[in-house]
Amino acid sequence: LVVSPLIALMKNQVDTLNALGVNARFINSTLSKTEVNKVKKQIMNGDLKLLYVAPESLTKEDNIAFLQKAHISFAAIDEAHCISEWGHEFRPEYRQLDRLVSCFPDAVTIALTATATPRVREDIKRQLNINDDSEFIASFDRPNLYLEVAPKESAYQQTKDFIEKHTTQSGIVYCQSRASVDELTAKLNQDGFSVLPYHAGLNNQKRAANQEKFVRDDVDIIVATIAFGMGINKPDVRYVVHYDLPKNIESYYQQIGRAGRDGQDADCLLLFGYGDTGKIRFFIDQMNNEHEKRLATMHLNEMLALAETEDCRRVPLLQYFGEPDVSDTCVKCDNCLNDDKQKSDLTVHAQKFLSCVHRTSQRVGTGQSVELYRASI
């Protein structure tokens, strides 16, 4: 039994397994009752090796009762960081997966994730009653990925110049909004690039077709929102561009991790503009849940620290995931390779700005504080 959070991810993995000769199926909301019964019959006949289900399926008593009759011997929870409310993709239904342990006591249970901080890992272990001896952690470092952060000055021209260094190679460009995806795709098409869009505003058939063309090298570039990439089996992605700032380090790490899975070198460029920060903060302010709001702000601040650091990029990235022994130089990021980078001492400016905030009794917003400070110097 494999618990998977996305319908598209299930389909992608089941199709891949079937192509490899492994008899796998899924049960989710896309199937009719007749199709579900057909899959259940295959399970009871012992014809299936793997069954994929959404976590919501395991909240239904009739599904649990059926699976108990099927004698599940092994249960895998994919994207296990969704269990934790401290994770970047928390799903309440995942909180109920402790039922796997109680309902299938004879089954071996494994939880898998590539983006879990120490706090999230502790939460996963507590929820699933996993002891410390059964926790296994590989390094989060991807040494073949070159990491670069560039000031977002002329975003389209910067992206175009970067892509031109990777002519005919496969790449992914991530944008925060559907409108940005469509606009950027149109511009790249106009300039003669082989490119297709991917976002939730496209219908299922269009998304699936565009993804398939990218995987099969019928198109070089996919411009996408975060909806794209999970479960994509394409090892030769040579670059990932973040056209906009990701909301958290987990998303950034997950997305750059789709490059260079064949072990060959790949380039990752993040265009960093403070305008993107303002957009993210605006959406955070719209949240009604104070805990979620604080968590999103904390995640954004950690992402900003990574983008703004003048030291090795890998130090804050790997330490965020609890990897303490990180070299000060990786020789695979812009900061480590840029010896001529000028550093400025902004201590006095920072002191004066904070004094300005204090003198206004913290009654004005950031923008007004900046204007007042600029007027004073």
C-alpha cells in the first residue's frame, strides 16, 4: 500500500511501474465505482503488487475494512512531511495515518520524504510511533548542482540570456502565478524557444500532454507554477530557473532537486527581487489562522536569509535541514566562486533606520519608515 498526496503523482508512478512490468493500480476520485470494484477484485485475487491511495481514502471506514481483508504486508507513506503541521505542505488528512499502524499491525510501515527539517522529522516519528533507531537520513547535499542568486533587474532578459547558455537542453522555469507562466511562455515562444506552460488553470488533458512532451524531449522548456514536477521521472534536466522567489526553503530545495538527477552538472538560478517578497507577505497577511501566518512568515524569513547570504549558499541550505557539518566553501555556488564580490558595512545605516522606527513609536509601516529615513540622509 502506497499513500500518495496527489492524483497526478499517483498516475505518473503507476504508469511508470506498469511500463516496467510491475502490476500496480490506484484508487482515487477519478475512478468510477465500476473501476474501483475492478481494482478491488484484482487485490482480493492477489493479482496486484502495489496499490496507491490518497490519504483521504484511509479516513473512510469501508476502505479500511476492505484493506484489512486484503492482508497488507507493507505500507509506504510518500511525501511524509505532509504529516507535520510544521511542514510546508501540511495536509490534515495525513495526521490520521497513524491508523496504518493500528489497523495493519502486521505490516511494515515506512515514511519517506526529501524535505524534512529536524522539527518535521520529530513530528513524523511521534505521529507514526517510529523510534529513533528506525530513522535513516541521507545527506541533503546535491554537489552536482550549481547554485546562483542574481538581483532581479530585467527578469525576462536575464532568463533569456541564461536559457541561451543551455541551447537544446531540458530546463524548468518556475513562476509564482499562472499569469506569469502564460506571459513568460508567450515571450519565449515569440523569441523562438521550444517551450510549453504548465499550471492548474490548464485542463487535465493539456497538462498531461505538456508534461509528456517535456519528459520525451519533444519540447525543451517547461514554464510552470509549483503544480509541476512532483514524481517527474526525467533525469537529464540541466537547469532550473526561479523567475520569482519561492515562499520557503523546502519548495526551493524540492524544485532545484529536479535538475541533474543523472548525476551530471546542472545549473540553478534564482532571480531575487524584493517586490516578490512584498507579494508573498501580502498573501501571508490574508491568512486567517495565526499559527499558519507565523509559520509562513518564519519560512519566508529563512528563504530570504538564504537568498541574501554572502557566504556559501549551501551553508544555510543544508543547516536548515539539520546537516551541521557543512564546509564553508562548496566551489559550486556564485558566492564561493566570486572572489571579487564587494561587501558593504551597513551597520551605521541599520542603526539609524532602527532609530527612525523607534522615534516614530513603531506607528508607521515599513514603506513609510524607509521614506522617512531616506529624507533624513
